[in-house]
Amino acid sequence: MKILKVFVSMLAFLLIAGFNIQAQGDIISADEFMKLTKTDKDVVIVDANKPSNYDVNHIKGAINIHHNDLYKEGEIDGLIKSPEDLAAFFGKKGISETTTVVIYDDGSQKYSSRVYWILKYLGAENVKLLHKDMDAWRKARIPLTAQATTLEAVTFTPDTGKEELMAGMHCIKKHQGDPRVVIVDNRTADEYNGISKSEGHLPGAININHEDLLTETGAFKSAEELQAIAEANGITPDKEVIFYCRTSVRAAVAFAAFRNILGYKDVKVYDGAYLEWAASNPVVQ
């Protein structure tokens, strides 16, 4: 039995290492960003901060897209618009499904990861994440400005919605209790336990605070560190992993980490998240 556990652990590590070689490309460094902008003059830079922050300072040439602009109106906060409406929005901003896009935010990874996940869900082919680290940006000489940028509109032809990246309420209900599926709550422990800002969590969900996936500076942790977190929580590459938080902004951070750093293939975000679930279903503490 002990030999089998060792074998499974080694196999998981090899799978992660193999996936990581290719998947790491979606997360780029400041130096890689500067090289990309020199070789690809059509790259679109997206500042995912609030408009008020964008107006103060941003990367030269960046357009502003905040995640709040991507949600539909309704009783449940944070549900994204239809693929058609999102495609029209991004097209007006100058982004098509084939555009090379680099997204950054205030350094928290929350807003950039959320926009990243939405673009990947729509079928965008080449989307990168850049961490805002001012020391690294200064060393790489990334130019900053307060001058706003607008781009010519293009046509974004969306996938009908990559269902393999999104989980709906029906998916959660279907897989509860399934040992092949791990549902992960990316809120704080107090929220998960119903002590603060919530009544509890989805039945069967485990808790991994999204901040535990990041370093003190807000960068994604290394593959080795993330693998240790995954193994400690019984998450292996052969399982389907569904992330959620209050509105699945923080869940997108976990999605980006597991998809890119660890190379997990079957990872989803429950877009309705806690708010949708709790509106009509029981939660536990």
C-alpha cells in the first residue's frame, strides 16, 4: 500500500511537470512582456483595475477593462454576460479571439485572472497574465502613463462558451459526493465556516483561500509550493476541480494557478458561486 502511494505521488509529479512546460506560458514576467511588445506590435495590453486607478497611472498603450463591466444585470451579482454580449464588448475594445492579450491588475491577481478566465471561456487563443510588481517593472523599464488609450473596434467571434471551463449549478449538484471531483471554496476560512460575510459553504466543498496560492508580493507561488497545497487537500491531476468564491473573482486566481502553474487540465469555475447557490440551496458550516 505504501509503495502504491509513493507511485501515485511520483506519477502526479511527472504529470504536473509535463503539463507545466507548456502551460506556464500564460503567465509572463516583466522582461518577457517587454520582449513580447517588441516582437508583436499588435499585442493588446489590458489594465484590469478600476477606472479611477487606470486614470492615475497605467502601462503605456493599455486599455482599461474592469470585470464589473462584464456582468449581466439581475438578482445574483457577478454572473457573466452571454458569450455573444461579451464578444461584442471585447470587439468594441479592440480585442478579437485571435488577438494576443496581456492582462494585469493592481497586483492582487484577482481582476486580471477574472478577465483572463472570461476570455479563455470565450475561446480567446492567446491570453497572458502579467503580475504588477513595481520593482520588476522598473528593472524591465516598462513605460507608464496617465494618458488613456482607445483601439479600433474589431470582430470577436466567440466559442459558444467553453463548457469545460465553466461549471453551473447543475454541475455542482451532479458531482456532489463524487470522489473524482473536488469542489474548492477560495474564500477566507471565516467566510467558509459562516463566521463572517456568509452563512457557510457549499456541501462537500473544501477550503483553500486564494491568497494561499500567492506569495507575499502577490505573485503566483512556484509549482512545488502549489503542488504541496494540492496534495495536502487531496487534489490530483486526474480529478476534476471546480473553484468558487462569493462571485468567483477570487476563484479565477485558483483557476489560473492550477491551469498554468500546475498544468491541471480539468479545472472549472462555478460562475454563479456562493451567491447563486445560497439563494436557493442549503449551505453548511
